[in-house]
Amino acid sequence: MGPLTGAAVFDTDLRLVQCDGGWVELMPDRAEALSRLAAAALAGELVHERVRGMARDGGAALRDLVLAPMRSGGEVVGVTAVVTAAAEDAEADPAVRAHDRLQARIEAFAAIADAMTLAHPLEQTLCHVARSVRSATGAEAAAVVVWEDEDLRVLSAYGDDGLPDRYREGVEEAYALGVRSPIRDVTTASGVTAIRGFRSRAEQDPGYAPLHPLWAGLTFEDTVVVPLGTRGRCVGCLLLYVDAGREVDADEQAFLQAIADQTAVAVENARLYGEAEWHATLVERQRLARELHDSVSQALFSMTLHARTAERRLAAHGVPESDPLAVSLATLSDLARGALAEMRALIFELRPGSLEADGLVAALTRQAQAVTAREGLPIEVRGPTSRLPLEARAEEHLYRLVLEALNNTVKHAGASSASVDVTVDEAAQHLTVVVHDDGRGFDPAAVAGGHLGQATMRDRAAAVGGDLTVRSAVGNGCTVTVVVPVAVGARP
């Protein structure tokens, strides 16, 4: 007996006009399949697809579905659908399996292409990649790990439903412990690499301790690693967690490499977009600084001159300083001078010209002098007189981080002095900035997250690949330390 066949007719709104018993038997979930395919048929195309759906008994069913347009007077007036049940051993049919793999891969590429736009955050795109690759390959879990340059410092790690929520943090903690992962080694090679027995070895390695509890409930033994290469450098890798001995044939390798290439482009685009956004912000700050200097700053300066001239005229006419008019004029003069000083400080923060011209230490020295003159707080800045090996973006983040720390000192510390020390360790390729004050200090454990601008400072440190620590105790002042790599993005 041949395979069961059913037929049905639908109008242009996909309302069922007529069907036979075979259609009812084979297509209890016909709406789902038709919603995907009918648009092409209504546009005049012949559609043929092998679909997987639900059988009447609740199990899975594999069917060949053909949709053809019905025409009258040259116009499409409906759709004829014919469905044929696949043989019972269709799952074992190599053609069926190849068709299923192809469909899964097409869906994966489509999902990733849809996510790979500037409108979507990089995190969302990487999650789509992991989820789609897992679905298309049948891996137990998949993840994307992205790092920065030679340090292999993890920027992000994203899994899908096959991995715990804390997977990213676990990977970051393992790398922070300095684990010598074989994954790092194979990413220097090109192509797809299977690491056999990865889990067994990793579970004996204390460096992987943060990941051990996250692997509970997973059965994988091997990992498949695909480097994310762009512009001649590796920016991360695509990871598949698979059963022991799982083979990756040439066809699947080509698929994984294509996905990895797309993902690497997405990572690079996100980086370039971030740089472009930063430069656009810098240009806007410079424009605003020019406008404030040419308008408000000049108006405030004129106010101080007019106020001073009026004070002299009153004095020349013998009006005593205690006269209400003279007192009001003196107050106005003080306010105008104070506003002018604040405006100049704001303009300097918007466009620190000395930062671009002379570098970080010189810019911090000038700003410290301005704070000292305005607040009466002595601040000493110590550091190299030569230009530091930092890119412009890193200099600006560090500059504003130090200003935030000094602002906290002025507002909250009640300090009698403060200092800023900048040192470069060429051997370790690190630059360290330390901001210290002798103020009243505080208990870090009692400070709410984000208080005293710590969240902003940590964000700035992280933006340039640095680590920030804040040490303080009641009565013992406060020390803010940020350490950043100078080999990454250094000035030529």
C-alpha cells in the first residue's frame, strides 16, 4: 500500500473550501504549515517542502507538502494543497536527513542575519548565534566567547538554553584565574577543531573550578571550537558542547565556519560602531564647548567688566562699601566671576585641549590647579613628563575617571589634601593611576551600589580594559586605583 495522500482547496484568505479524509488524517496542524508557505503560492509560485509536524496521535510526522496557485481569468483565486505522508523509515533516509539539516541551517542563517544589525545589541546577536547553531547541529549546548587582542581577556560569553544563566560569569572567573585552556591554543589555528575529552581534563583542573558546578546536569564530553577571525586576528570563538566522539564532517565544518565568519563580522562591526559613536560624541562636545565659549562665556566676562566698572564709579562718587547698592553690586560681581569660573571649567571638561595637545598628566595637572584655586584643596599630580602610550579614547576615559574621583573628594571627603599618581610598568605593559585623599573615609561595605560615582568610574575603567579598586576605611581617607593595559590600542 502506497503512502497516504490528502488534498484540500483554500480561498485567498486561506479559508478551507474543500478537503478529503487524507488531508484531515495528515494535517491536523495545517494552519502552521500553510501560514509559512501560502504567501508564495498566492503570489503565483509552486511551493514544495518537506515539513515536520504533529500527527493525530500526538507524535511527530514527516510530510511532503505541495501548494499550487489556482487561477481564473489570469488571477490567483485560491490555493490547492496536496500532502503525502513520508515512509515510516523516512528518518533513516539519508535524503530526508540531508533535507532536515539543510532546513535547520537555512533557518540558522536567517535568524542570525536578522539579528546582525546595528539596531540589535551585540549581546542579542551572539545569543541568536549560539541558539541557532545549537539547533542546527544538535549540540547539547553552544556559546560564543569574545575577547580582546592578545590578552585573551573575556569581554563576553553568551550561551543559550543549554547553559546556565551564570555561564558568562563562570568563564570570566576561570580566565581571571589564568586557566591554561586548550580552547585558547586551538583558536590560533584556522578551521574547526574538536577537543576530545575536554570535560574530563577540565574537571581535574582547579582553574576551571568556577565552571564545574555550571556543568552539572550536562552530559557533554568533547568541545568543538571554531575561531572567530577578522582582519587577521582572532576575536573569540564559537563553542559547541557535544557527546564523546562526535564527528564533524566536512559539510558541517563548512557550515560552522560560515557562521563563525558572520559572527566575527558582527563583533568587528560592533567595535567600529562603538568607536564611531565615541568620535561623534567627542565632536559634539567640541561643538558645544565652542558655542559656550563664544556666547555664554563671553557674556559672563562682559558682566564681570561692567560690574567692576560700576563698583569703581560708585567709589569715585564717595558711596561707601556698606551702602545697600554697593553691597548688591559687589554680590553681583562675585556671582558673575564665580559663574565665569564654572563656565570655563565646564568648557574645559567638554573639550580638554591640553589632553589632546599635551597628554593625560599635563591635563590632570591643569585641572588639579583649577580645583585647588576654586575649592582651596591642595592636589598634587605626579607622573611621567613624556607622552603616555595610550590611545585618545583611553586617555579621555582615564581623565574623566580621575575628575570623578576628585569630585567625590571635594564633595564628600572633607580632605585637607589629595594626590594623583600616574605610573607606567613597561615590563608588565600596565599603566596605573592612583587617586588618594586624607579625608574622613567611609566603609565600602556600607556604600550602596553606584554611590559616590563608583559605578561610573568602573564603567570607564572597563571601557578601556582596566580594573578599578576602591579602598577606604572610616577615618583613613580613600584610595582609588585603576590599572589599564598600555599595549592595547597604544598610540603609534
